[in-house]
Amino acid sequence: MPLKPALLLAALALPLPAMAQMSPAQVAKLRDAALKDEIAWDITEGLTTEIGPRLAGTDDEARARTWAVAKLKALGFSNVRIEPYQMPVWVRGEEKASIVAPFPQQLHLAALGNSGATPADGVEGEVVYFPTLADLEAAPAASVTGKIVFVSHAMHAAQDGSSYGPFGQVRRAGPAIASRKGAAAILIRSIGTDYHRNPHTGVTNFPEGVAPIPAAALSLPDAEQLERVLERGKPVRVKLLLTPRQIGTRESGNVIAEVPGRDPKAGVVLIGGHLDSWDLGTGAIDDASGVAITAAAAKRIMAAGRPRRTIRVVWFGAEEVGGFGGIAYAKAHAGERHALAAESDFGADRVWKFDTALPASATAVADRLQTALAPLGITRGNAVAGDGTDIAPTLAQGVAAVDLSQDGTRYFDYHHTPDDTLDKIDRAQLQQNVAAWTAMLAVVADAPEEIGAVTRPAAGH
């Protein structure tokens, strides 16, 4: 018998019953369907073609935010908006270098982010060589003052990208060390693993009180060429012209979209990648593919029904130049409960393992993830999850995490180079990523367990 109008209105006023937890079969169905995903490719292709390079704080990054809002709205996400913030902006200028003596020839290089500029007619000086960053650190200032420092390293390709952390210090800290010792400029071997004449850019930092000096990365072939010239035992002189500029404070921003959850008290699942890129390539693997993978997976969960937890997709701004977007997000949303955070920022090659950082109350969640991800060839690791520049400030507040680790064997062949372009994306591997993220979100966003705060190991342990 149909309800009378008054009873019908009363029934509609009652809260909807909680939906049942997604079954393993439902998770598997969503995962397998994602292996044919085209959404991630559409986002990656569109962003790299219609916008191209997206240097943080520039008009190009602003165009990317406008593009992102339109795309996320078209995909059906809710609460799509931009959360702006201010940041200092560095832009690239002219870049030239050559060996003047003893064997004159050109060198291929790219200025590092925040590099100082040479005089308008360049700077010429004797090269002083250090095989490692430690050698530079140990050198007396008198051996460096007024000279052009050249620092090498021994980075190698690895599936987990583990060389990047230690050897990346050559780029991140080397220029400041050279400046403190009175160097006129610094050249480094690119933080990369390819053997093309494509230099790898990337940010460096000059702490307050340390004068920025001209700082650039040589392509690997050019770095090794310079090493061979130095091995001849004759004094080597290089002329360098770099004309980058700091243009002051400008606006950047995070683009945010949501899949609303049915239980506001269960917390937010934060996912995403970064919208900005370096200016040499079109930022396909770093990180158009990352924002695409996470958004495509969230879209698939949205299409399947309303999850227990809200999924918040964030396309962070200004990651490359200092993680400004992640810092701004953490400050703006510090009062909200985040159940978990995860980030995709390591290209588009297949996910091969996962790690978690979950409270004891959610141990079963990790077990279900193992079941859901194993058919994709993804193994369970034993590390404490929490990888990602953009989510790090949020994770520091005690938020749980899942890492879906991509194969990084070839990532540093293209990272921060002119070769970071769409043709480097393998579509089948991109789809495997979407399937992995879809399965992860299906498990985590709908988990009945409470996912509370976690305690992370102290730094250095």
C-alpha cells in the first residue's frame, strides 16, 4: 500500500541508511574496468597540448588552473574551486656556456630554479672540480673563491628512484655551499640518468643571508665531456651566461574538486598531484599524468555510487619550486579531519608495490588492499607510507597514508628536461595506474573501520 502524503514526507525526512561496504567482487569489477580507462589519457593529453609548460606563479600556470576547473566540472566533480595564495616567482632567461680553454667548445646546460644571474656579458673563470658534494663541502674556501665550481655525482637508475634523494642534494644544497665559499658560479652534473644532451633543471635554495650565484646543470654527456677535459691536467676556463630573474610575488593556487561522502564524520581522503611543471618540456610525466591518474580514479568511484568518505582531489600549484601548494593547503584545511592522504608524482609507469601508514584500528584495510591490488602485479611493501611533497605538510599532522609506488627505472631519463613530453606516456601503464588507484579508493574511501591519526617515525630513523 502506498504511503499517505504525510507519512511519505516523514519518511523522506529520515536520514538515508548507510550503504553497505563495497564487496571484494565490486572492488574487483571497478578495478578491472579501469584497465580500459581513457579519462587519464584525455586529461594528460589535454593539459600538455592546450596549456603546455606551466611554470609556477606565471600566466601559464594561471591558464592551467582555469583549464583544470573547466575539466573537473565537466567530469562531474562537486565543489570545484581555486584556493589562491601568494609566492615568489623566478623565471628563466638566456642560457649559454662554453669551454674557453684549453679545448674550446659549447656546453649544453639549464639554469636551476632560483639561480642568480651573471653580468650581462657573462662570467668567465677557472673551473675547480669536485667529484662529489662531500668533496665540495670539505674544500677550503680559498680553493673555491672567485672560481666556477663543477660538482659531479654517481646517480643511477633504480625502480624505486632511491638515488634521487641523496644525489639530489648536489642540486638542492650545492649552489648555496659554493656561494658561502665565495664561488663565482656553479655547474653540476644533471640529476638524471639519461645520456641525451638534455639538461635537467630543478629548484635550488639559497638560505637567507646567502647570495644567489649563477647555478646551472649540464647535460650528462656535457658533464662527462667536461670531466674528460679536466683529466688532461691543464687549467680549464669556462664562460657562462645566465640571465634569470626574480620577478616578485605573484599568485598561484590549488585547484580542488570533490566526490562528496555520505558520512561527514568519517574524514576526507586527500589525493592528487601537482598542476605546475618546469618550463623546459610540457610536464607530461611530471605531473600531468599524476593529476590525471588520481582524478580518473576518483571519477570512477563517483560513477559507482557515493562512498562513505569524501574524496578530495587536489591539483596542487607550485610544487616544483618549493612545495608552496602543499603548504598552503595544509594551513587552509588544518581544522578538517583527514582520514588518509596519497599522491601520484612519479610519472606514469606501472605501480609495482604499495605501502601503508595506518593506525592499528585499520589493519584490515591494508589486508583488503593487498587482495585488491595483487591481480595488477602489485606487491605489499614494508615501508612506512608518506611519500609526496604536496601531501607532506598534511601528513605531518598525523594523517594516515597509502603509497602506490610507480616503476621509476626510466623516470629520471626525462624528469625536469625538454624531453618530458606526451610521447613518454605508455597508455597501458597509465591505465594500470588508474586501476590501482581505483581499487585503492574503493577500499579506503568506503572502509567501515575508523582511520585515525598515525604516529610517524622521527626524522632520520
